[in-house]
Amino acid sequence: MGRIIAITNQKGGVGKTTTTVNLSACLATLGKRVLLVDIDPQGNASSGVGVKKGELESCIYDVLIGECKVTDAMIKTKYKNLYVLPATINLAGIDAELLEKSRTENGFKKGGQLKNSLVDIKDSFDFMIIDCPPSLGVITTNALTASN
């Protein structure tokens, strides 16, 4: 069973993305199977492992709103054992969408969208490292809910 670790801080510029990318790369180098989950709308963790955001067909935004599965949005990086679930600027307005979804869907658990999305692939990875945005909004709450 894989560990899910969220790197969070409500302040920007404290090294969240740098820590996430380097921790993911180091664990992959040690032979661990790693999924880097980028939930920051800036998408710098995705870019940091070589993802060209303009060429993406789907990303974590599409997963969170239920448009696709994690396996459809996940990308194998050029680094051995390292995969990324990339982010794009589409995430910028997702807090409102997720709040509305939690109010309108019967049985929809607030803060559990990311956790529910990752549950099917959790055993496929030794680690899932989540790069969070510099806020304590709904998307960061999702990351903290998913962490174990």
C-alpha cells in the first residue's frame, strides 16, 4: 500500500514545489515507484519533471471534476519510476466547482475528491507526493484528506 504525502504551506515561496520535485526524484532514483501529484494551478512541479503543459490532453483538474480517471491523466516522465499527474491553470477556479459539487451531489464527501480519485491506483505506487498551492482552500484540504 502506497504512502500519500502532501507538501503544504499557506505561504508562497517556501520551497514546496522544490521539495516535492526533489523528494519524488530521489525516491524514484532509490527504486521506489512514485507518482508526483501537482495540484497547484501554476503547474511548476509538472514543468519541473519535463511536462509541456500546452500539450496535455487531460490533467488533475479533469480528474477532480470527474471528466477522466487518474490513469488517463497520469504521464510517465523520462525518469525511471517517476510518474506525474500534471496541473494546469484550469485548477485556478476549482475551489468553487468542488464546493458546488459537494452541495449538490447526494453522498458527496467534502474534501474527499482527490482521495477518492487516488484510491484505485494507491497500490500501484510506493509513494504519491502532492505539491499543494500556497493556500488553505478546498484543494489543499483535498490533499490533506488524501494523505496518510
